[in-house]
Amino acid sequence: MSNSLAILKKADIGRMIKRIGYEILERHKGSGNLALVGIQTRGVYIAKRLQATLLEIEGSEIPTGDMDITLYRDDWTMISAQPVVQTTDIPFPIDGKQIILVDDVLFTGRTTRAAMDAIIDFGRPNRIELAVLVDRGFRELPIQADYVGKFVKTKRRETVNVLLSEHDQEDAVIIVEEGEK
């Protein structure tokens, strides 16, 4: 048995992505040497929404790519004997870029560490930053996001599920507490 609580809706998510866009432009003083890389699966959709937001605000299109980090994870053999590997498509040179990794939820930091390892295999960026929709704490590695939509206090036994219309037919963020089995 599990209980769930919706903490964000479509309008909330839209506002957060817009705010993150403004924060990025303010920190970088424009969109000059920026590139976005969304981490599969929902980070890809957030990156594309962020790209559209930056285009709307700044008037210039930021290069955006998609990355699957499955085989870079330190726990991939525990996930499945035959993990599902999705596409990685980074259609621009990484060297010298200001890369912003984009993901839906920051939890232990292991996904971000794997994404940084993967990025380095593509080249040598000038800088790597992290933008996440939800930061729920419980780090196992010394990693923090540069841009956060919302900090959410959770319990370790809870799961934060980000739903996006491109993949889930709705936009919402839900906390699910697993009951005793």
C-alpha cells in the first residue's frame, strides 16, 4: 500500500523552468557559450522546455543534447541484468562550452556524477553546472545543483515522481510514500 501527495502542478513547473532560465541568463550574463544536456528521461524534456524559455527570453537558441547515463552508473548491474539504454545525442562540440546538465530530481548525486563522467568522454567543457526541477536532499556524494526549481523535504522511504506531459500525459510532481509490506 502506498500514499501519494501532489506537490506541484503544471503552472508551478512552468514558473520554475522560467525562473531557472532567468537565473541562468543572469549568472552567465546572456546565453553566449551555453549548452544544455538533458539526462534521460525526464531531464531531456525539461532541457527542451528550458531551451524554449531561453529562446523566448534571450532570442537565441541554445544548443541542446540528450544523454543516457545508464552504463556510467556505479549501480547499473543492480538495476537489471539487461538495462535499457536510451539514446545519447549531443550534436555540438563540448570543448570550451558552459554545459548545464538538466535533470528532474537530485537525490543521492550518483546520476549527476555519472553524467559528468559521460560528458567528459565527449570533450572538455569549460564548466559543468546542474539544473534540477526538484532537490530532495539525502546526498551520498558532494554534489549540489546550481539551479533548483524547488527544494522538497522528504523521508528516505519516499519517492519523488516528476510527471511531464511529453512522457506521462500530464505535468505534476508527486511524493509517494511506500507503506509497509
